[in-house]
Amino acid sequence: MPLPQFLLMLVAVVLAAMVTLWATVSAGVPMFAVLLVTLGAAALLHYTQRDHHDHDG
């Protein structure tokens, strides 16, 4: 992937995160609730990934 395209994608992700946080704060959602939802989603994603690193032998 070319560097300008990568940097543009990175800026888009950061802007999307900023808009999401602004929307949740504006809606009056407590940051602790956002934290719990984020950690729950990260844990769910982590445990549902199949990385095929079985240690059975």
C-alpha cells in the first residue's frame, strides 16, 4: 500500500474515532459505559479469532 493512501486511511480512522467519541459524549453516555462496551467488544473479538496455534502437538 502506498504511503499517502496509508496515511489517508489512518487519518480517516482517527477522525471516525473522534466523531464517535464526540457523539457519545454529546448524547450523555458515561465514559465508563463506553469503556465497558469497548473492552467487551475487544475481548469478544479476541476470543472469537481462530489463529490456528493449537498447542496440542
